[in-house]
Amino acid sequence: MHHRLSSQKLLAEALGTALLLAIVIGSGIMAERLAGGNVALALLANTAATVGGLYVLIEVFGPISGAHFNPAVSLVMAWRRELPWPSLAPFIAAQLLGALLGAWAAHAMFELPLLQTSAKLRAGPAQWLAEGIATAGLLLVILRAPAGRASTLVAAYIGAAYWFTASTSFANPAAVFGRMFSDSFAGIAPASAPGFVLAELLGAGLGLALHHALLPRALTSTHTP
């Protein structure tokens, strides 16, 4: 039974991440085609699709796996012992595989070559700072969301972060991985990926630290990380 449950969780993480990347990349392709060169309009359409899709995916897969879809989230949950450490590597592998399959699915739907590599450079201190802030905020929202409200709050936060961050808020190493393989509106060049991932991991740590700083003093001394 334990093995079966673990397999269900991994399938949920892989499928959820695949659908998330298909939503992000597919809506980016559609938006770019329909926006007539208006980048702001394309980003608005991309944002709306991501917000709606993310809310639904968290609601659907949350009861099965926790709906991480994000190695940074899984790492923090393992640190907090809400995800067993032996499950961390399989979770991340499922998320990365799902991200790649989601990119390929988006390409197939729009009759684009499946195998692509993005040429869109996203680098520099401002972009890295944006990713750190976006990810810190995401983890803070996840950790402090009232029971039953995480799907709404996370989707709303990511929608806002698309616009208030210079990087358009990837906030997810799996998303970086999948979007490397799409030379589309949502893509990121492989050369830019390490900086984004490092900034996201640091941001996740900051989000966790802020969460603990906001806990009442009586809880900080007894709460296990």
C-alpha cells in the first residue's frame, strides 16, 4: 500500500508539473501569435492562463501529493519534515520529467518542433534578485496560507509576481528546466538557467527564514524545521 501511495504521489507531481508547463508555454505561444507584437498584452494573457491553471492544478493534485510542482518547495517541505527526505529526489525527478513533457506537449499542440532549445537570455543581478524575491514570497505564501486557502493565494501571488518582478517570476527550478527546451515566449536560454535556479533556492531559504521569524516566540523554540 505504501509503495502504491508513493507511486500515486510521484505520478501526481509529474502530471501536475507537465500540465503547469503546458499551460505556461502553450499560453505563451498562443498569446504571442494573437497579440500582434504587443508584449504587454501577450504577458497579460500568459498571466491569466497561468493563474487559472495553477489554481485548478493545486486543487486537483494537492490532496494526493501536496501539489509542489517545484523542487524548491519540495526541498523546504523536506527540511520541515513534511516530506520524507528519501522522497525528495524522486519528487524532484518526477517534477523535472513532467516539466520536459509539458514543454513537448505545448510544442505538439501548436505544430512546433518538439526538440528545441531557448535562445532567450535572462541574466543579470536584477533578474536574479527578482527570482529570489519571487521565490521567497512564494514560500512565505505557501507556509502561511490559512488551511484550504493555499490554491487561491498561491495562484494570485504568482499572477501578481508575473508583473512586479523583472524576471516574470519563474520561482521554480522545474519551470526553468522545462522552459529551457522551448524557444518561445516563455523560454529561457540554458546559459541563464543556473543563475535563476541558484537565486530561487536562496529565495526559498529566505522565505523559510521569514516564516520562522514571523512565528510567535513560544512556537519558534519548539517548532521542528
